[in-house]
Amino acid sequence: MSPEVQIIATCALFLVLLTAGMAVPFAIAVPAVFYLLLQGGLPSLNSLGLVSWGSMNSFVLTCVPLFMLMAEILRVSGLSSRIYGGLAKLVAKLPGGLLQTNIAGCAIFASVSGSSIATAASIGGVALPQLLRRNYDRPLAAGSLAAGGTLGILLPPSFGMIVYGTFTETSVPKLFMAGVVPGLIMTAAFMTYIGTHALLFPAVAPREAGPRSIHEFLAALVDVLPFALLIAGTLGGIYAGLMTTTEGATIGCTLAVLLGAIFGNLTLRGVVDAMYSTIRFSGNILFIIFTAYVFSYAISFAGVGEKVTAFIVGMHLSRLEFFLTLLVLYTVLGCLIESLGMIVITVPLIFPVLPSYGIDPLLFGVVLVLFVELGQISPPIGINLFVIQSIWDGKLSEVILGTIPFHLTMFVVLAAVILWPELALWLPYHAGR
């Protein structure tokens, strides 16, 4: 069997397993082992022990369960409900009312969770009952929450960027900083669309009353205060270079427990529930990373990475054409596989090509996360679609319909970042000078 046929057979096996419904880690691992056996027989499996150890022996990866635990503590303590209530008072007078609160709430919660699933579930669980009770447009309400949840993987601390940094040995704190400005632009773009839509079609969003007095305004600020303290205590130290990502996540967990006990209703039972959820989520992520390292070893063993690099360079694509090719690739993958799977499968193949096009690893990390964001609200696999579907009584088709305008908004922001790389690169290369 020729090398080309072996690669095609391996890719076909991967797609068949995915479409058959096999869990992503196994759908990655089985073709990887199959390809190793094709290349070198049983002796090619001898190094899997070292690969297994190397995949998990990473100090950076320890921050994944810590950031997830921090988000879960905020959820079980009820602080996500509190911040939504505070923001509802502060931004509800904007055109779009509580729909604006959805985006603002997701952006702030994303700044302490790192997970789009946790962001969409936490804010969506609080927001949807209120939106439906006040007769907001159902597709737009659901779509704004699904799209707002994607900010969890762009705004730091982002699990996607942590995984990308681990695979490529790129500075995670600098990746976090690179995601700040594009994340804020995305948040502003979402809110601008909602405001414009509400002005053109007032029926989609009833007008809301803002704070009626200085006392209500201050009370709303107090509701947002715990998150401001948590963001400053966690990300502030990381950006200032005072602590590593893992140390920042540890401090974040400690602050989350204190703030949950003081400002929320955190109980011992809630802490235990948060730990159980963290174990399940972290186990899933780390298992995907482990199988991805096996996949990466398989393609390295066969020299596929070098062949892919030579093939792409030989096509003589311009920088823009290269990004357009990636857009098509990730759009297709987004319909088949969840976000982390997209990152861990493609990065080992694409990353070696970047120097040929003069693409900064930090810029590509942000662009990659934007591609993944699109995949998270792309049917049929878009995970955020199912998160929102699971917490309301509407149809999945309504959620998908509501996300279409946000898809288009993401394309605009993605184009802006590609055309003006300084949007992502200015902060990490100038901060601390």
C-alpha cells in the first residue's frame, strides 16, 4: 500500500468513526494506532509509553482543571445569577435590553471561566427564563446566548489557547493577551448588531428600565464587583508577569471560594458538586489531548508533517489564500468535530507551515480560536447549540436560526484580525515595556 493510500485510508477511518458517533478521543486514537501499524508494524508502538507520559507531563496543563473549578464554583454559588442581575440594570437601557445583557454577561463570565460551554450554560440558565417570560424574540434570545458563549474560548483564560500553547510551546500569557482586543471587538460587534436589529425591529426586544436611582445603580455595581475582583486577582497577576498561568489559576480558585462564600451562597455540597463537574470536564479534555499526542506522534513517525508543509508551500498560495483555505478546512471540520478536537488534530500539521508565510504564532493562535468559535455554533456538531437547546423548551432549529447573524459578525471580525494583525499582536508585544 502506497503512503498516499495509507493517509487516505486513515483519514477515511477517522471520518467514518466520527459520523458513526464514536467519542472524539477514540475517533482520534484508533486511526492513529492504525496508521502506526501500517507504517512500522508492532515495533512502531514501542514509544507510546513515552508519548503518553510526555502528553500529560506538562505544568501548563495543570491550569485547565483549576480554571474549570473556578468557573464551577461561581456557578454553584449563584454568582452568575448575581452578575446577570447587576448587568441587566447597567446595560438594559441600551437598544436590545436584556439581549445586550446576554453578551456583556457572557464576556465577563468568559474572563474567569475559559470555557465556552460553562459560559453558555451559566449565563443561559439564568437568562433564558427571563427572556422568554418578557416575550423577547425566541431565535434571537437563544442565538445571542449560543454566540455569546463562544467568547469563553477567545477571551482569556481560554482553554483553546492553553492547549494550542502546549502543543506549539507558545507563551500562554502572551496568547491570553493576544486574545483580549479581538475578544473585546467581538463583544462590541455582537452588541452593535443586537442594538441595530432592535432599533430596526422593535418587536424583538421590549424596552427595559435602567436603574431608577443612584442606590439601584450602586447596588448593580456591587453585584458586578466579585467578578471584577476575580479578574483583577487572576489575570492581572498573569499579565503583569508576577505569576505563571497555573499560579494565577490557583489564586483564582481561592478567590472564587472566598467570593462565593461572601457574596454568594456557596456551601460544602456546592464545592463537592463543582469538583465532580471539574473532574468530568477535565478528564474529557486531557483524554483528547493524550490521544492527540498519539496522533501527532503517528504523523511525525511517518513524516507526514514535512510532506504537508512541502505540498502547501509548493502550491504557492498567497498569505490571504492560505487563510481562506484554512477557513474552508475549519468550516468543514466545525460541522464534524468539537472545538478541542479541531485544534489538536490540525495544529501539528499546519503549525510547521506558518514560517513560510511569515505568520506569527500568536496571531495564528487567535485566528485558530476564531475558526473554532465558528465551529461551536455550526450545525450539526456545534456544541453551544446543544448547550442552549438543553436548557430551554424551544427547537434546535430556532437556536440555529438565531446564530446566523452572529456567524456573519464573526466573519467580519476574523477578516479584520487577518488584515490588521496588530489588533492581536500589539498588546502582547508592548505590554510591560
